[in-house]
Amino acid sequence: MRNKIMKLAGLGWMVLAVSYVNALNIEQTKGPRIVLEEEEITLMEDGKEIQKILVSESSQEKDEILNMVREKVLRKLGVKSDQEIRAGELWDQYNGEVDKLLKVEKVKDRKLKFIDIDKDGKAFKEVILRTEFRIDEELDKSKKTVKIRRQISKNAKISENGKYAVIGTGIGTIDVINNDGTEISFRGEGPSESRLELLDNNGNVLWEKKFVEGRCPNFMDCIIAQNGIVAVIIGKGIEIGEDILHAYNTNGDEILVYPKKIGEAYPGGAGDMRISPNGRYLAVQVGFLYPTASKKVFFDLQSGSLWKADKPYVVYEITNEGQAKVDYYDADKKKLSATETIDFKKYLEE
């Protein structure tokens, strides 16, 4: 993840760049489809608003719009690459052209919508994703009634084909208030719970999982294959390095746990996942808070085999055939490597 951020940071605001030509022609899956509304993209022509489009933060629709805007700006400036922009010191001009075409803003209320494109295209089910607070009255160990203030937060991820969604709900104790009004802080220390639900595009809940172990379980990162295979990282504790990777099929069967024991993982936790469309192959970066310890781990979820790569790869895509499009930052040469495709299947071990 760190290397990917470093690469994008060099692009500046222009990474959000691109044109609206054909943006409205993005192909939609027929029938019921799940959409996640997290950001509003305003498309413009000469500074005038053309249309607003609601997208998720990480979606194919957003990526296609951004890429189209970027290509349009590059053509207008008469350059073909970021290197040419850097060499010609054209960043200010580039960003100015982007501002005329595109604006990206967070929406006030994030929503998960279930719509049927074959019918009227309206949502037949909605889930609002917001953070809320509640106060519960409970008995403490001495049988005295105390007030518990809890935070309930919701997040969601959807598959690229819009057929599956995972809703993650985190319930955490914020503080405890005694009857005399005194407050005992438990932020990050009190009992917490994470709950995950997998839903299909008809709004049916296929399975639900609860994570209550550790002091502060947390819905951290999640990815869903097009066939509904889910990989999710749960923070088992507040200590760095206690993240656990789980994978489930659509029946809710657990098909992967990594690591099986605390201490087996690299320090720094885990994140930055990629999965093949068929849900068989998965890549996870482990130890991203410590660049020298950061490694990519590739999994075959069908056989249970894995490969701990010897380079801090940034993975852009994984195919159904077990190949990955990657690059990495070469610390010795102090530069980004060329993008290549590796056949990681031949390195997998039990």
C-alpha cells in the first residue's frame, strides 16, 4: 500500500483527472444490481456543470471516469505521460485543466442501494451507512446501574459486478457514566464487536459473522470476488500486528485464516488486497507500516497454498489463471520498477 501511495503522490491532483466523454455509457449489469454511493463526481465542460454521478470510492465506474478525464487532459497538453508533464513543468497547467472538467466530493450520507435496472431503476432496498451513538443502561460488576455510551459505525464494500455486498458494523464502547455523573473513559479499551453480513443483489442476507475476540475488533478491509468469495481483515486487538485475514464462501464456510497464531504475521498488520474474479487467488500486503518488513503474500484459496514474495509488490490485477500485474519500489535503485506480469502459481507452497 505504501509503495502505491508513493507512486500516486507523485501524480498530485492529476490522478483524479479525466474527461466525461463516454462516461455516461459505462455498461451496467442487467437485472438487480447493488450500488454504493460514497462520492459525487461533477462532470464539467469549460467550467460549466454537465452532470453529477454518484459512485463508490473504489469502483470501476469511478476509475473509468478518472481515466477518461486524464487522457483528455494529456491530449490537450500534447503529452503522453506523467514523465512528460514533469519534464515540461506542466503540473499547474494540468491541474487547471482538470478543475475545468471534474470535481469529486464526499456525499453527506453514504448509501448502499439495491436496484433493478430491468424495471424502473429505482432502489427496492437501501442501507444508510453512517456513524451513530446510543446510551445503554447496564449493571456493572457491583450490580450498580451505569450508563454505557456506544458508537455504532457501518461500512460496506461491493463486488465489481454489483452482485454482492458486505456490510460491516462495528459496535464499540466509548465510555461509562456512573449514576453520579462521573465519566470513566473506555475509548478503545472497552468491549467491542464487529459484525459482517454478505448480501446478494436481491437484498438477501447469505451469512452473518460476529467477531468479539480481543479488546477492539474492527472492520478494517474487505474485498469481494465476482462470485461472492469474501476476504476480510479483522483487527483482533489494539496492538499493531494483530490483524487476522479471513476468507469465506457464499455459504459462510471459512476457507482461510491467516495467520493461525498471533506472531506468525509480519509486524504492522495487513491490508491492500486484490482478488481474482473467480475468487480463487488472493494477494495481501503484510507489514505495510514497516517498509523494510513489507511483503506480499499470495494465496490459492482452493488448495490452501501460499507464496510469501521476496519483493514489496504493488498488485494491480490478478487473473483467474493465477497471474498478477505488478510493480514495486526498488529501494537499492531508488526508483519504481517496470510494470510486469508474474505467474505466481509456480511459487505457491502448502
